[in-house]
Amino acid sequence: MAHTVGVARRTRLDPLMIILGHAANEIRRQVDLTNLTVIENPDYAEGLSTSVRLALRHLPNDAEAVVFLLGDQPMVEPAVIERLIAAFCERRAPIVQPRYAEGRGNPVLIARALFPELDRLTGDTGARPLLERYGGEVHLVDVRAHRRPADLDTWEDYERLRAEFERASRGDIGR
């Protein structure tokens, strides 16, 4: 989570908000949340959509779009986020999504025009239903120079990423 927060801080995203769920107290102890709007989601067990809806309710009225960063995808790069923002400023597409060499991925930028639909999401889903519904209107941003961030959903995923960091710190990447 700290890495994802650090990435967000290196972009022009403003305001920065974090939605905390089941590990809220642990995250508060371990991650510097200074200058972030911290929102606790008491309904986190009902799924990701509850965090999406909560975020929307805390956005300023003049927010033109929202970018959702996933805490379990810490390897997203600030340059990808900046490319999404630049593409939105240029094209004003309702959805802006990165296209990595491995295919489409996160994070995704959603324009204000779709906030009402985001606010109707239920269950354990993020913006995927909107990506499907508005597939022809999604503006894909070429970010093939960057790796698609992997999900860290299991302990094994975490251990694999930790080992990758260790190899990188020793200069062993690619060996």
C-alpha cells in the first residue's frame, strides 16, 4: 500500500484519497497517509463497489474525472497515470485505459459523465461493467514501454514480487 501511495504522490492527481477496509488500523500504522483524505469503508465486505461509491461521494464537485489505483497493484508507474491524464485532457473520452504489451490494464480514468453509473455499481466489482458497456468509447493509451502491474492477491504473489525487488536491488533482473 505504501508503494501505491508513493506512486500517487508522484503524479498530478489531486486530491489524493485512500479508502481503507479490513486492514485499516494496520495500514494507518504502517503507511504515511499525510495529505491524503482517508476514508474508512465500513461496508468493505460487500465488495469493491462500496469503495468506488464512497470515493465518488468524497470527490470535490469540480472533479472532471477520477483515477482508481488499486492497492493490490503496487507496481503501477507514475508515467502511466500521467499519460492517462494527458490523454483525457486532450480527448475528453469518458474512459481512458492503458494498453500495455500484455493487454489492457489498470489504472483506469473515468470521466464525471459516468459517475452516476459508477455510483450504481454493486457487489465485488470496480469499473469493469462500464468498460464493457462503453467499450467503443474507451480511449486506449499506448503504454507498452511499461509492464502491466500484477495483482498481489495471494501470499505467493507477494513473495514473487518481493523476490523481484531483491533481484532488482542486486542488479540481477533479467538473469
